[in-house]
Amino acid sequence: MGGVLIVGAIFVCTVLLADVTNFYIIMALICMVWLGAMGAADDWLKLTSARRKSGTREGLFFHEKLLLQLGLAVVLGLFIHHHGATKLQEDLWHFNKMSHALTLPFLKTWQRQGEVWVPSDFLIVLSAWQFVLLSVLVIVGSSNAVNLTDGQDGLASGIMTIVAFAFMILALIAGFSDWSKFLLVPYIPLSDELAIVAGAMVGACLGFLWFNCHPAQVFMGDTGSLALGGLIGYIAVVIRQEFLLLIIGGVFVAEALSVMIQISYFKATGGKRFFRCAPIHHHFHMGGWTENKVVVRFWITTMVLAALALATIKLR
């Protein structure tokens, strides 16, 4: 259960280096611990199943995990939305628009009126239920996508290192007014503290990768993968960069989509397979790629996607 080490390292670094009175930090820790504990329970049941009598469960049931994830995501979405509506009263109008905005690549969120920066006329502001729905899709989807990706040595941890590094940069930009206005992205006051969380994720994943690369000596399990995925999804929701998460975490998205396509196609055709095996990293492995080749090429793909996503910030 190497995921315990990952979650523990992120927790300790965040508590030591971040402002633990910051609302976003508190909710980030709750998100990570909640999903980590759920994953740990699942891992523990799987590891101890051999010692228990036959017929007992091996891990949490799918609906149990989904309900726990949905409950957390709804609470996080409601609190983030409410926080954006009540924080910094002196700039409430601007802050409300930014913290509840739907940010799309290439779409400006700021525009100049004389010497003053104001929210763009093209800004899409989400209602409370739309905001919560998007939060649920991003946090739950991200958590499960990373979990599905964790199927080969070094794959999920290496990709998450790159994704978390990109979001460390994005969180810093979002938390500073001058930077966000210059790059025309949403300004979310106090969100720069989340750069510390993302940085802790980078460090924890790099340290874990040292022992998780092929042949792996330790595995993150559901404890690590569910917590990491949910946490990066939470950061994306706070800084209003859900669509950039789809780009930067494109490999995670492809892994999740491959499973959904495989299951749907299998049921629709009465047993035929669309891929050799799903998630998609197994498809390439069974097609002749070595495990190391699959992992390194997926890392490279993520680096390219991260560079492209960060480039879209300036192209607005």
C-alpha cells in the first residue's frame, strides 16, 4: 500500500508549508484523506481476502465507492461555489464572476475598459447546480481515471508528476491578480496556496516513482490513485481550469474512455471487443509494445499535452 506513503507525504508537506487556515487548503486535505481512506479500505479488503473464509467480499463494491465519491464531490462543489460567493466582499462582483466561470481554452476571461480590467463580455458564469454538476464530473471522473491508469509500473505516478507540475504553475497564476489579468485567466484569490499542494504531489510522486519504476518494488493501490486523481480534479475546479485538465491529463481521459467504449461495445455486439484489452495501455502492450515502451511513450504524450495546454493560456 504505497499509496499511504504518497498521501502521508502530501499531507505532511502541505501542513508544514501551506496556510492551513486557508479554506482551499482545508478542503484539499479533506478531499485527499477521504478518498485515500476509501482506497485504503478497498486495498485492505483485497489484501486480507485470502485469510478470510471463502465467499467474503474482495474490496468495496463499485456502488459503494461511487456513492462515497459522489457525496464528497457534491460537498466540495457546494462549498467551493459558496466560498466564491462570500469571500472578499470588497471585490464581490468580479470575484463572483471569476470563481463561478466556465473557462474554455482560447477564451478570454478579462478585458480592458480604459485603464481598468473587468470580466470579459464572453465570460460564461455557471449557476449553483451547474457548478456542482461540473465539480462532480471532474472530481469523480479524475479520481477513477487515475485509478484505471494505475496498471503498469510507473505509469500513473509518472503521468501524475507531469500533470501536478503543470497545475502547480496554473495555481500560481490563478492566485495572483496581475498574472491572471496579464494571461487573461480567472483570478481566484488565495488559490495560490494550492500550488504548494500540487508541488507536494510532484515531490511525493517522484519519490514514489523511484521505487515504482519497472520492476516495481511498491505499488500505490487504490489508496494513492483515487486520492491523487480526486485531488488534482479538486484543484482544477477551484482554479476554473477543468478543460485544461482534460488536455493535460489526456492520457487519463483516454484510459477511462477506453474502458467505457470497451464495455459498451462488448454489450452492444454480444461479446465482441473494440480493443484487445482495456484500459488502453493493455491494448498497446498486447499489440507488441514492451511495458517500458508503453509507460515512457505515455509520459512523453503527457509532456506534449501539458506544453500545449500551457501554451493555450497565452493564446487568448
